[in-house]
Amino acid sequence: MGPVSSGDQGTMAQSVSAFQAAYITIEVLIALVSVPGNILVIWAVKKNQALQDATFSFIVSLAVADVAVGTLVIPLAIVINIGPRMEFYTCLMVACPVLILTESSILALLAIAVDRYLRVKIPLRYKSVVTPRRAAAAIACCWIVSLLVGLTPMFGWNNLNKMRRTQEANASHTAFVIRCQFENVISMEYMVYFNFFVWVLPPLLLMFIIYLEVFNLIRKQLDKKVSSNSSDPQKYYGKELKIAKSLALVLFLFALSWLPLHTLNCITLFCPSCQTPSILTYIAIFLTHGNSAMNPIVYAFRIQKFRTTFLQIWHQYICCETDKNTNNLDNTELGNWPLERAGTGPDVPYLDLQKPL
């Protein structure tokens, strides 16, 4: 390729600037949808006691991670896209939050899958096994593991030595200052071998197997009860099937959003000579950030308890309506799942203990 003329340079600068403006606009729009939507999820769980059980605790953990994507990761991604010059470890700190929050989301989804499996596998013992304290401990463990995985580059698995060799070869500044871009500080070996092959792909495959087993167990129970006169267990497992489908959809959207970017990382590592179009990389990044805005939409359309609570919050706090019907949540309307209130009542409808599950 020949040298670029001054006119071409000006045109290129303008195009890059316009492209960055478009990128920033899309990122801001994603954040404006993601943050209020996930705050609404957290608000709904806090407001409605019927939503305060283990499953929803994990959903709140997932929503917290998605709020952080909108308030922290997206602004930092905009900074990285602009590419300011800064000290290496400062740039590394800018790049690490997305790794932490991604892993937190994956582990929260895994906890939700295990929780749904226990609900259909041991319905009579579920409440004694999955206690609020154990659920809180599981959430804490998820975040601790996420911090360790996401901060691993800070402990040494990064591109520091590679960038130092490049800087020495170019005989540049004495202070180790670089242009802050993700690929300049984060090792692609870490992203593929450790992050993807250990902490992303195996949990996704495990969740896929768990949901297959959940659907299999539910179908077996529904087939057993079709010929019986016991309608309560059939109703219970029918509701479990609906919620399992909704949460499996959340998992599917997460995989659909994140696998393209990890695939591009694999191409970058295993085929250094391959040229990946920049537009594909940006689309993959938009998908990962946009995933944080998807879950509240799924909850609103697929889970009646969330939908009704969202509407109640909207009428009571946003529209400031004082209708007496919106001041109290009707558990008959919201009681679309077997557990009417966390901590009260049986965990499942009446099941004939003489008949094996």
C-alpha cells in the first residue's frame, strides 16, 4: 500500500471520528435501556415478597452485573475505543471490569440452572436444601470467583512484556505509557485458553445439559400425572416447565451474544494472518453489551409475576397513580409459581407421598 496523501489523511480522520461518534451513540443507547431495565428487576424483587426466593436472588445478582455493564463497562469501553495514552496498569484496570462481570453473569446463570434442577428433582426437600443462607453463600462465591478470574491479568497474565519489547524496539518514551486498547493489555492466550476454554464454554455446556435434564424430568412427571386425578402436581410441573423455558431463553440469548466475540478471539489467536473485518468486531461487542438489556424484556414478556410487578411500579411510582388496586400486590394474580411467598407455605402444592415422583 502506498503512502496516504494529506487529503486522504483528513478524510480518514473525519471517517474515524464519525465512526466513533456512531459507536458511542449506540453504546449510550444500550446503557440507557440496560440500566433502568435491570434496576426495575431489582426493584420488583425487593417490592414483591412472592419474588423473594433463591431463584430470584440469583436473578438479582445477574441484574446487578447487568447494571454494572451499563454504568461501568460501557463508559470504559468508550474510553478504550477512543484509545487515550495512559500507563499500562491503568489501562489494564480499565479493561478488567468486563471480564469480572461476564464471569459473574455466567456463574449466576449456572446457579439459576442448578436451582431449577433441584426444584424439579427434589420438590419436597427443595426448601430445606436451598435455604436463603445457602443461596447468599452461593452468590458470594460466584462474585469471589468472578473477581479472581477477571483480575487474573492484573496478577501477571497480560501483555506487559510484549509491549515492553515493542516499546524498546521503537526506542520510545522512558515512562511506560501505551495507547489504551483492549488487545494491547489483555493477552489473547488468557482470553482463549483460560477465559473461554475454562470459564465460559464449560459452564455453558453444563447449563445446556442441566436444562435438558430439567425438561426431561418435567415431561416425565407430566406424563405420569396425565392419567391420574391429582391435578396439583400436574399444575406444579406445568408451571415449572414455563419458568424453565423462560430461563433457558435467557441462557440462549447470553450464549448467542457472547460466543461471536469469543469466536473472533479464537480466530485472532489461532490464525494471526487472518484479517477480521472491524465491523464484525464491533457487532460482536454490541451483542455482548446489548445482552445486559435483554433479560428485563424476557422477564416482562415471559414471567407474569415480573410483568405484573413492573406494571404496578410503573403506575404507582412513575405515573403516581394512587389506585388502591396498585397499592397491594394481589398474590392470587401474582401467584403464578408454586411458591406463593418466600418463607411461608409449602414449597409445592399437595403431592401424594405414596406415589413416587
